[in-house]
Amino acid sequence: MTRIESEKVTVNKPASEVFSWLSDLNNYQSLMPAQVEDWVSTENDCSFTIKGMASLGMAIDEKQPNTQIKLVRKGKAPFDFALYSNIKEIEPGKTELQLSFDADLNPFLKMMAEKPLGNFLNMLVKKYQDMSASS
């Protein structure tokens, strides 16, 4: 299993607000880059296409209130994966957020995907941090 982690970012919101926002997959569309197309979502699952690459689906599998959300592959995907939102309130009104991606990648796919996936996770947490600062 390959684990890829984003940087840890500090969000100026309580953990309960971060958890609540990230618990609704309808919100994730606003975090996605322009290469993501055909976005379809409900509160608990989503599907989309990465331009020139694969179509993916994710669904909420587990929630640990105010600390972690686990999304897993839903439907057809080139490999099994889980995406974790790790949430930790570091002081009242300040929360640390980090994304972790666990995937069953063969060595070739790992070599090809590790850096782009790391960049993608970093982009997601930074975009969420920026959006939270302006709201």
C-alpha cells in the first residue's frame, strides 16, 4: 500500500466546522482544479473525470466526529484507494488539516502517480485553507 500525504495546513476555524464542511461531498467541487470535469455529487458520494485520464468515484466510508473522514473508491477506478481528511483542533478556533491518500499501486503506477497525487493533495488543502480564510 502506498501512502501519500499533503502538507499540514492551519485553518482558522474550529474542528467542528472543518469536519462539517468536509463531510458534505457537494462542497468538494469548489476545491477541484479545472482538469476535473463531469462532476456529480450528493452529500455522501461523488464522481468525476480528470481530463485526459480516468473517471473516479468516491464515497464516505467512515466518519470520526471532528477528527477524520474516510472516503473510498466507488465504482470503477484503476486501483483501490482511500482518502482521509485528518482534522485536529490545535487551539480554540484553529484546526490543522492534512489529507492522506492510501492506494494499492503497482511499482510503475506508483512512480508515475506519486508526485502528481502529492501535488493534488497539497492543492486541495491550500485551496480549502484559502477559502476558509475568506469566509
